[in-house]
Amino acid sequence: MKYTLLSSQATFNKPGQQPDYPPNLLALVPQAVWETSIGGGNPFAFGQPALSEAVADLGCGAGMDVCLAAALVGDSGMVLGIDSNSALLERAAENLRVSAPLAPDPVAEVMFVDAPFDKPGHSTLAEHYGRYDLVISNGAVCLIFDKPQALAMAFALLRPGGRFQLFDLCQVDETVPQGLERRTQQS
């Protein structure tokens, strides 16, 4: 599998590292939750969601960015975490439970959906189309085989005028960035 090692945790952040997150976000999540993240960066670097907005996280994993979004949009907003790994979704729910008390105000209602986001017409996600002000993804799109469909899903979830913010790895050509060549595996 070409992307398995390239998108490993060692390629992204080290355990306990909070890449590119400002202090106001670092304060919203306990260290134990940061340590469950294998995302690569900060999908909120282009802008944080406002109070009462709706946020969807594609490939939410253990839910660190879901926890942040829930705190940022408050109890008048909503957050959706999507992942196809039920064990990670259970961890995300637990991480939300331990993070919520750190938020200065009540957090948003969060729904977790166990579904692939690169399958056209997946019925579980269809009810969410057009409902989100912001769709984020942190290191998940590179793991998906059907990237055009994953991106189409991101845009299907957005309301008109909504924003899509992601942090991910991409390969522009056949070259491998220096320092990563030992971590890649050609299929």
C-alpha cells in the first residue's frame, strides 16, 4: 500500500505534539486527548468556526478536532464526526467527554457516524448534505483510495457559501520529499 507508511503517525505529529495549534485551542483539550491524535496539522489555521456554526470532520479518528470544534461553536452549534473505524469513534466520544469540561462554555451537540466518506451515495451521510458551514479534515484524505469522491463528499456536506479546510499530504509528482523516502512503499 503506497500511502500506509507515508501517512503513519511518525510522518505526522509525534505523540503528545500539538502541531500549529494556538494556545487558545491547546487549552481546550487535555494532554491525553492530544496524544490520541495522528493528524498532521491544524485544519483551523485558515479560520476557526464561529459560535453556532455547524462543523463536519471527515475522518475524525479519535476526535481531537471534533473536541475543538464542539468547544468553538458552543451549545448553539453542531458537530459531526465521520470515520469508518468504530473503535476510533468510540475513542472520539470518550475524548469529547473528557474535553468538554475544559471549554469555557457548554459544547455543541456532537454526532458520530460510522461511514466511509469515499463511497458515492452512502445512505448514512445523505441526510447530512448541505447542513455544514465548515467541513474539516486532518490527515484523512491521503488515506482514502477514491480521493475525488472524498472531496465530492466534503462539498456535498457544505451549505452554500460554506468552507472546506484541510491539512493533508499530497503527492504532486512521482518524487518523494527528502526524508520521507525511507517511509514510503511503492505498490
